[in-house]
Amino acid sequence: MVCHFSIERIKIFIIMDKETIRCYREFIELYPNFAFLNNDMGRTNHEKGNYDRAIECYKNAIKIKPDFPAAYNNMGRTYHAKGNYNEAIECYKKAIELLPDAGWNYRCYYNMGRVYHAKGNYDEAIECYKKAIELMPDFTEAYDNCIKVYKMIGNDEGARMMKEKKEIAEKEIENNNSEPENNLPF
């Protein structure tokens, strides 16, 4: 049996069951050079907790398309989940290097900030969160994490200032009657 997919269906990210993973595998057998499908299957495996398989899928995507920043970002998320922090940071840096001006790089900086935070490298975490905020001023999760780190290191003034900036951003979102953008390619 061959599974039939439209490109739109492949791009929609949902938590997959075993049957869907089987269909992905069939599709990859039919179209082995489809990097985006390998990336999506990696995300599916990541969400299922199959981290080694996810990394294998991302590496396959990168082998097919070496300039695929989304695969590097997603692989960074998986390395982070495994506790392989240095590998995660390298993946995020590579994603940013491939598309330094991409609108979604705020997510790479945010993810890298989370890794530095987990490693206890608080100054680096703050810098990454600030960069994420600079690129996406209404990205409230980055404000929240930055505030947490400031509080952890006892910098109440930094936390207060970041909280004020977050409140301004939230008012702008409310005034625009819109949600923060989430136009991610991954």
C-alpha cells in the first residue's frame, strides 16, 4: 500500500501515530531526496521521544540539502532534549549562519538561549533572549525566560526593565488586535 500525501498535508505538523510514521517511511522510499519530508519525520520522531531516530532524519535532510536551516534548528532542539547542549548550540549557530537575515531566526536565538540557560551560562542566555526579542519584539516567551534568568542571577533591575518592555510589547499586540507571528518554516 502506498500512502498519498499532498505537500500541504506534509507541512502540517501534528503529533503522529505509528501508522503515520509508517506512511512517512513509505513516502521517503518513493522520494528519498525530499529533504523537507526527512525534516518533518524528524520532528515527528522528536515529539514521540525517539530522539536518535529524529537526529538521523535531520542528518538525512541535511545530507540531501546541506543549506537547510530548519533541519539544523530542529536537530538542535533534539540535541537539547537529549542533554547534548554543545551539539545543540552548534546546530542553532549553523541555522543562523545559513540564513542570517531570516525572519524566523528569533526562534533559533530563543532556543539557543534555552540551552545556555540549562547549561548555567546565564550571560549568554540573556544575550540570546535579547536577540530573539530584537528580531521579534512581540515574542513574549523570550521576555519571560530573560526575566527568569535575570532573577536567577539576582539582577532585579534587569528583570524589572525586561518586564516593562514585555508589558509594552503586550500592549502593542493588544492594540493591533493580533497574535504574535508564528510563520516558521519548521
